[in-house]
Amino acid sequence: MRWNAFGTPHIMVNHGGYLSGPRDGDAVDVARAFVRDHRALFRLSDGAVDALEVLRDTPLYDSPDLAPVLRDGADPANPDVAHIVLFGQTFGDLSAAWDGLLVVGVQRDGRIVSVSSSVTGDTEVSGAERLNAVQAIEAAAAEVGLDLGALELVDTPDDGWTTFASDLVSDVQRARQMALPTPSDGVRRVWEITLLKGHHDDREEQGHPAAFISFVDAETGKVWLRNNRVDHLDDATDPLLELASSEPSVETFSGETDDEGACTAEPHGPFTVGAGNDQISVAAATTMPNGLDDDIMIDLLFEDDPNPVAHQDLLTSPEVLTYSPDGGVPEGDYFVSVCEFTPGPGSIGYSGTLAAHETADADVQLPRWRVFPANPPFVDADDPSADTRELWCWIDDSPECDEEQRNIASRVPWDVQAPSLPTFTTDGNNATTAISEVSFLTPDTVFKRPVS
């Protein structure tokens, strides 16, 4: 067990076992009953346990159930799964801000797997409401040097927030009352403020985008806590720029297929490729379909030879061609021709890139991942069924591979927005993934992505 700053359990886990025996009931009731049984440990009264608000009850469905249940709203084939229950503290009509959270993992038979919390044992909210919403927003903005000008109340959904428009910033600013647990000053009545200035074009006086979540004391105007929601790119140290600088140079092209023929009227090029390259990669994506037709093909031509040295067609757009002849790529001038798969009246617009580079060593294994198809099961570590991981391979090049990931929908590396350069983060042609602090189904922010 580890403790938090409020003197309550931060993490409770029994390595190799559980925190309780089996218990009947749904996951929320079981989790609440466990907290009630140990309320002295959490410094909670019986009434405080009753007042815990269920913020989320997440069933850990098995892999076959994930898509139909989460995307289509279907009933799960196996509803008897473990749950993660998230509680939030409430103080009268105010919900806890920032802290005051309690997470309980419940096995399918009602055993408690783990608990983590930031709950406080304080029960009374201190501080009078001497600042209104506008004054709180102005205090938060002044603390970060953001000039919002005059604020005007706008229509607000019935979601607890009060929304204001600014005469200097195009984005709306929001405020709501919350209760902020503090380790040394009890629970304070605060305004939770979201400041947002998304517009910028780096011109003089425009500056950079700003996004803050601030908690302003409703009595004194003190900013107890501020969270900057914008990540900035540092030219000197960011690995994204360091990696990008080592990438092969890329030539771009764009155009449209000939209105009276199947291909580009004149091939794009010349693209001069020097000695020492092992591979040419060409990517092209449709930018303007011909009606519903966006199916294109790529031909790579060398010097004056009208016959392509490489051809690529994988049904739809985007198309990615790889040319890697034995002995390396001959140096010289290359040309790219983009053709319609089904020639017809009208044209298909497209844009693309060509890159020449060295390939990886032949002994380097293509990507493969040891993954849980859904989520790790809540079972004892020494249980033979504990490790349900499978080996997923980009190419099924080994009997050990359980599933091949390369397919016609994933024709370029996962982090590429075809036909652009790699993003070096969890955004590309296969997925757009970011940290989620509200929804467990979709990312709710684009600011927090890992960089490889």
C-alpha cells in the first residue's frame, strides 16, 4: 500500500492475490461495499461513502465483443467480465475538482483486484462565494497574462458550465463551481475555469495558442491550481525534429489524370536518384475523385524507357509503390505516371511523394507485437490463462505469427498520413490516438500524444 497527500490510500494491491473474497452484486455495489468496509482507512463516513458519485463503470469486454458493443451498441455475448469503477467525491451540491477520485477494479466474481484513490477525509467546504464567474475568469486570465477584453454571457447547455464570449478572442471561456480538496487547507469552494485562445498565425501580437484549466478560489481569487493544456515543440531538443532531419529527402508531385485518357498526360519528373540507394518509395492519394471513382494506379519509369520498372495497384486510394531491385536502385532520372484503374470521361486529381533511400539490413526483422487482443485478464499471475497475448506481425513471415496486420487499408506505415512524411506519433493512416481524460472510447484531446 502507498499513501497519498491526503492521508488516504493512493494504491492498494495484493501482488499475487486479491484484496477481498468473492461477493455477489453488480460491480458498482461491490466496489462501494468494499470502500464502506474499509471506510476508516479512507477517512470516509458512512454518509460520505453513500455520496460517492459513479463517474464511470467500465466493463472490460473480451476482444470479440469490443467492436459490436462499443461501436454498434449490441448486447455483449459475454457480459460476465471484470469492471473498473470510478467514483468521485461530492460535497453537498458540489463535485470534487481535480482530486477526490477513487478507482476500484472488480473481478467478475466480485473479488477486488486493486484500488487507487485521491480522496480526502475532509467533509466540509470552506470559503464563501465572493467572486462571480466573470471575476473568476478574469483572475485566471490575469494570472497567465491573457487579455480577454470584455466578457458577455452566451447561451449555455444545462451541463453545469457558464459560458462567455470575449471581444478579443474568438473562443468561448467557461466557468463552473467545484470543491477542490487540498492537503493542508481542507476543501475549498473554487471556480473551475477553462481558458482557450486557439487562433494564431504567428503574426505580431497574435502569439501562440493558449489553453488552461485553472481553479480559482471563490472567496479570495487565489489560483490554487493551473494546468497548461498546450504542448510546445522545442526546436533544440524535440526528438520529432531530430528524427525528421534524418529522414530521406522527399520530392512531391500533384496533378490529374488526362480527361481523354487513363493516365497523367505527361509523367512527373525527372526525379534524379543518386548512387547508393536501395529503394524508391512512391505514394499517391486521390485529392479529387471523378464522381465516386478514386481508384488510381502508379507506374515508375526510368530514363527514356516507356515500360515501367515498377507498377502498383492495391484497389483504392492511397497507393504506395516500392521499387527495390537486386543490387540497388540504378542512378539516373525517374518519372512517375498516375493512371485511372477504370478509364472514363473526366479526371481524378491526386498528390504524391517520391523518396529514394537505403533499406534496412536484410537481417532486421519486420515489425511484430505481442499484444492482448482486448485487455489483460484479471486472474492470478500464476494462472495459465493469465497471458492471453498474441503475436501480431506486419507480414506473416513466421509460423509464430498469429495475425498479419498488413492489409489493403494499411498500405503505408501506421504513423504516415499518406502521402506525407511520417508523423512520428500516434496519428496516421491506421489510427488517431491521444490521451483521454473524459471518454474511454475516443481521445478527447489532441495535445497529448507520445513521440517516437
